[in-house]
Amino acid sequence: MVDETKTIKLWPCGYQAPCKVKNCHARATVITRAADSIGRPITQYELCPQHAEQFVKREQAKEREIVRR
């Protein structure tokens, strides 16, 4: 993630996509999107539920806000 990231937004994945984690063959069900301090999207990943929760824990440790939709 970019250092200016302030918020992580999570959405349900409404389309067929594989998890973006290397060697993970699970179906992505969560979209994670990083936003800067004024809400502009920086990066987006499609993740399976297990990797999405790992991602959330890592970002919470960095004191970033998590918004679930």
C-alpha cells in the first residue's frame, strides 16, 4: 500500500474473479480498495474471504480505517 493510504473499503465482489494472492486458487468474494486522505482510490484487489481478513488485520495494525459495505 502507498503511505498516503488512509482508508480501506471492502465491497462484495459481484463478478467471477480469482483471489489475487499468489498460488491461491479460491474464488474472490471481496473487493478491497485503498483510498487516500480525500477519498480517491489508489489500489484495488479481489480477494478470497481468508486473505481479505488477513489484509484487514494488517491494515488495522497500520491504524488505517476499515469501511465495510
